[in-house]
Amino acid sequence: MRLILYSFRRCPWAMRARLALRYAGCEVTVQEVAMKHKPAALLALSPKGTVPVLDTGNQVLDESLDIMRWALAQNDPQDWRLLSSPEAAQQAEALIAVNDTTFKAQVNLYKYAERYPQHSQHDYREAAQHWLERLEHLLHGRPYLLANHPSIADAALLPLIRQFAAVQPDWFATAPYPRVRGWLQGWLDSDLFRAIMAK
């Protein structure tokens, strides 16, 4: 089975798709896409023209979460799907839903504050900190959000937390979220993350 993933290296959604595929050991050809010059092959598979898009040969997946779930269904050696804990699996879905809607919007406002002069960058950052407080609480007494091992929630949230931290790195370095900071750094230093970010 020849897999082709249309991706953009810095896109958070593509990032988490690559994480899951790499973790699951899927042999995949990653096709880097120049978003201003989208290849015809990508548009033929998914007319909306966003990344990531996975062509498995017999189906096309063009949502990052669907790609993650597909990859984990192929192979999930560390139980990222949290099959051993249905309650934690439900929590994971709820966390991802907030991350992909509310927090994503907050990160955009914070990152591009000059485009949204209704409020200051500080105000946008303050609004997003409620999410960091929740994650800080979840990380109390364990290295990952929902278990003592990584889960789909950790991998799905990682790219946006990374993006948030990069807006004002000096502030983030001293912000009152040491567990979130340690969790993020652990991912950034991991062989898995380094492999999916290699140019």
C-alpha cells in the first residue's frame, strides 16, 4: 500500500497528521505543498485545497483528525487511542474539540493581534491562558495529559501549543505553566517530533 501525504511543514494540522503516521510506522511519501501553487493532484483529491490530505490508494482523507485515527487504527503500540480507558478516550475527544475551535481562534487573535485592533495582544493572550491553566492542571502528577503515556490528545494539541508559545517566547519561558512548558519541550526534543519536522 503506497501512501501519499500532501503536507505543509509548518501547518499545525499537517504536523499532527505526520506525527500519527510516523508513530504508527506507516510508510508514507510526504509531498510538501507550496500553498500558493497547489498541485493539480492535490486539488483532484480534495477540491478544498487544504493540507493535510492522505491518499491511501483506496480512500482519501482530508481532515487531520481522520488521518490520525486512520494511522492509529493501523498500529498503536503505546495505546494513543486510550482503548484501555474509555473515560480517558472521551476526555481526549473533548480536549481536541476545544483545541480545534476555541483555542485555535484565540491563537490566531494573539498571533496576528495587529489585524484585530479591537483588543490588545495582551488581552488576547489573557483569554488564551484559561486553556493553559486547564492543561497545567491535567499534567499534575503525570507526564502527559490523560495518562502516563502519550495519547492522541497530546499529539493533536501539541502543534497549537507550540504555535502559541512561539508568539512571545520570552513571556512563555517565565509564565506560570511549568508543567505545560516541560510537556511541550519533551515533545519538541523527542525523536518522533524531530523526525516529522526534518527538512
